[in-house]
Amino acid sequence: MVSALIALMLLSSPEGELTLYSVQFPEKRTVELDFSRMSGAPAAQVSAKIRYREGQAQIDLRIRDLKPAVLFGGDVSCYVLWAVTRDGSAENLGEVITFEGDGESEFSTGIKSFALLITAEPYYLVEFPSSLVMFVSDKSEGKRITSTPFLFDALVDKPATEHESILNVDSDKKDSLPLKQAEKAFEFAERIGAKEYAPAIHRDALIALTQAQNLESVSRRRETTDYARRSVSHSNEAIRLTLRKREAIALEQRIASQKAEYEALVAQANNSARLVKETQAANELAQKGLAEANKQVSEAETQLAELSRQRKDMEIERDRLLTERSTLQEQKTALSGERDTLLAEKETLHLQMIALKDEQQTLIDEQKKLREEKEMLNSRLANALSQVAETHDSARGMIVSLPDILFDSNQSELKDQTKVVIAKLAGILLVMTDLNLIVEGHTDALGDSAYNLKLSEKRAQSVVYFLREQGIGMQRMNFKGFGMDQPIADNDSASGRAKNRRVEIVIKSRD
């Protein structure tokens, strides 16, 4: 289990280099790309249409006769589409769903120049592409379009498989492939310890999987697919959270070990330095002591005569002091009683002071712990949300900004690609149960003000209802439409209007 975990989390030596073609996509032009099949990939036709507009590349992926990834067996459960840049970075664009063999999927990215890559993976939220590469995009043949070849080797070890290739592997038509994928993803999540590290999400995945299996037993295929996909989504979230927690634990252990080694070296160095200084000091002291001894012998002889004289004077003084001592002894006895009383009062006050300091330190420690826990939760929330959409802090709370690509023009029904983004957000909110949210719809300044206000409210309502379908309780949510009243950019330009057409989700802790 540990070796499989490390292989999924850390970059390893690649099995080989890939030659890819980075295409620089021109503004507002559609570029068509074909894909080449790699060794071990199933026979299929894959192509894509890419249109770059207003800082976003819209990718329409088309597949024909593509066998599902679960046929590989082992740990493989899905295909993932990647945008790869010349500097070796790879962005996970999402899962390529192939249960029907044919289909079209929409993806998007903010990268301007990239190549496309499809890999087989154990779960679709992986952070690095595996070396089980299925298809790579070819260079563009379009006029005035730049295609630059480059080598890409930032791959992790491929997941365990039962078949090196599924070219000649066929699925049993009686099996539900979505259910098989859900069972595979859940099995992988359990194997790496999701039940321990992400118990709530693991439980949701198990519930959805059980519902899918029950529906499959009564041949309700459509509902089976719906619950199977829910289980896959929960399993992926549980896998990612488990891997991150285990990585953090391993990192803490390495830091503690290195700190102990460093402290031992520092102590050893300090001890050596102390011994050197003590030896030097002892030598200097011995030299000074010898000179001082000679001097003291001479002085002792002079002092001996003086001491004899002083002895007689001291005997006289002794008699006087004996008399005074008797008087002082009586005074001492009286003062001793007073001292004992004061000491008892002092000890009582001292104990009270210690108790107060302990209480004060306990309060300080508790306040510090609460601040640290709050900062850690805010950091985890911001990190998780940034994986889904553009996120920033505000006085009202954490704001997740969803652009106007969520809906068709003048429509309030969510697009499928938008549902994927919001479903990921729902997965985060299912974990963070102490968070409430307000969904706010906004439009640009074009059109009638009353119409825009109603449209923005319907769009915000669509997001809330979809979140409710994902398991977010209505008591945690509210929505409101603002129409064109709260622009964040100039409505005189297309780019400014695009920014104003948005849905914002304000997330904050419960009061």
C-alpha cells in the first residue's frame, strides 16, 4: 500500500519521453486537432475543437469507439484530459467519460499555448499524469498557427493493471460500467486508508455506491449511473484528501527527525567548544595561581606579625561582642516569631500567584490553539476552493467567483461543465459542515433592468438548487439576484461585460 501511495504522490523516473506539439491558439479562431493513439491504447478516434476567447480556451473533445478505462483492471478506473505546456507543467482538465464509447465533452483552461494528453488513471483528481498514456494531440495543420514540438517526461509510474492493453478486451454488456468504475474507485479509496483519513466523505461514497448496487439489482440503469457517478465523485475527494493528509504526516515525521539530528549536532559542537574553553581557562588559571602563590608567601610573613598584634585587640573586642550577642539573641527570639508569621503569609501569596499564572497561561494557550485552528481551516478551505474556481477573501467571507460561461445566453439552466465545477464545490462544503453560503447573481448593463434582475435571481437560484441536489442543506444556503446594480468592471467593453456576468458564492462560518 505504501509503495503505491508514494508512486501516486511523487514524480518518479519516466519510462520514456513524449514528443508533444504545443499550439499557440489565436484569439477567437477555432482550431481543430486530431489525436494519435499510443502503444497499449484501445482503437478509437479522438479529436478536439479549441476556441480561445477572452482569456479562456474552450475545448470540445469528441471521441468515437473508445473502450472504458475500467477494462484495464487493477487500479485503473478512468481517463483524464491534461493541458501540457512547454515548461513541463500539466493541468488536470477533468475526467473523459466514455461509458457509451462515443461522446462529446467540454473542458476549459486559461493557458494560451499547450498540447493535449489523455492518460488512464486510478482516480480523476490526480495531480500528475501517469505514464499510462493513451492519446496525444497532433500538431495543427492550420494556416498562421504555430505548433512547437517539445519533449515531456514529467510522468509518474503507471497504476497497476491486469492488462497491458485493452485493444482486444471487451466488456460484458450485462455489466454496468459506471457501477464498475464506482466500485473500482471506492476499492482504491479504502485500500489507501480513506476510511481513517476522510471518514465523512468515505461514508458518502459508500452510501451512494450501495444505492447504485441496489438500483442495478432491479435493472434501473439510469438511476444506477447517477448514484454511481456520485460515489465516484465522493471517492475521488476522499482519495485526494487521504493522500494529502498522509503526505503531511510523512513530512512532519521527516521534519522531526531532521530537527533531532540537527539538535544533536549542535549539542555536540557546543560541548566540544566548551571543553576547549575550559582547558584554556584552566591553563591560564594555573599560571596565575603559581605567581599568586609566591606573592602570598611573602605577604603572609608580613601579615603574621600584624596578626599577632591584632589578636590582642580582637580578644578585647570579643568580650564586648559576647555581651552584645546576649542582648541580640533575645531580640532574635522575638523577631523569629514575627518572621515565621510573615513567611507563612508569603508562601500562601506565592501559591496563589502560581495558580493565577497557570490559569493565565492556560487561557493564552487555548486562545493560540483556537487562532491556529481557525487559520488552518481557512487555509485548507482557500486551497480547496482555489482548485475549483477563482477565490478571494473579503470582509463578508470567502468569495468564489463563477464566470458567465455557467449558462447559455439569457438562460438560467446550468451547463453540464458548470455542474462539474459546482459539484466539486459541493464536495468541499459537505466536508466543511460549519459553513453557510449566499449565492449572488449578477448581469451586465445590456437589456432591460427588470429582466436582468429576474435573470440574475434565477441563475443564483439554479446554483442553490443544484447544490441541494449534491447534498447541501437548504438551511445553509440563501440566494439573491442583483441584476446590473453591482458591476466589477466597465460595461462599455465586451471583456468588462463578461466579468460583470457572473455568479458569486459568499462562504462564511455560521454565527
